[in-house]
Amino acid sequence: MTNPDHERAMELFGDDLPDDLLEHIDDPEILKKWPQGLADMLTVIEAALVRDGQPTETARQQAFLAVRALASYAGGRSLYVPKGEQLDIALRDRQIWEQHNGHNVDALARRYHLTEVQIYSILARQRKLARRRVQPDLL
């Protein structure tokens, strides 16, 4: 007997999923909801990319790539994703970190309507996060 949830996942993701994938999930509520959740993620990412000006086919391919990457990173565990102002600030801070070249604190402060002190504080927090990604705590 075929499992409709597995068939839906195969429609969404092709042959990349192992045949026994659903056998490892115990919670029937998760089993019932995960195909719809994945489909929703694909739709949201694709729509965002199309709104950003990408052709629909390219956006769809990139949405599949993004969802696969996220599943590879966080598959099987809970993942908190903030929203609203908290998300905006976190993304802004990451952009500041990526755009910082060692000599442009004043330009970043102007661009993001912040003070240089705020920029230095953001850079310090981002540096600490980057260090933790590369060198986890030993204690």
C-alpha cells in the first residue's frame, strides 16, 4: 500500500528522498503536516524570488535548492525563525557585517541611519557569532 504523504513528497522533491523516510517519523501530526509545510515553503520562496525580478522557472529551481539546503541543515529538528522587526534587525546586522571592509564604518552608519558606535557594536556581535561558527565553545 502506498503512502500519500510519501507520494506528495516525491512529487515535490523527486527521487532524492529515501523510500523509508516516513518510517522514521513517529508523530502522526507531523506526518500529516510536513508535505504541506514543504509545499508552502517552496511557494513562499518562489514568490519572493519572482517579486525580486527573477523568471518563474529560475525562481522555482532556486526555491527547490533553498528548501533542500534548509532541510539538509535543519531537517529533523525544530528551527526558530523570528519575524517582524527582530528579523529585519538580524538581517540588517548580517548585511552590515558582510559589507564591512575595515574602512567603511562611517559609510555604513550613513547608509543604515545608525551611529558609528552602533555600527562598531553590531560588528563586535557579528564577529563573535562568526567566531562561534568556526570555533565552537570548548566548555
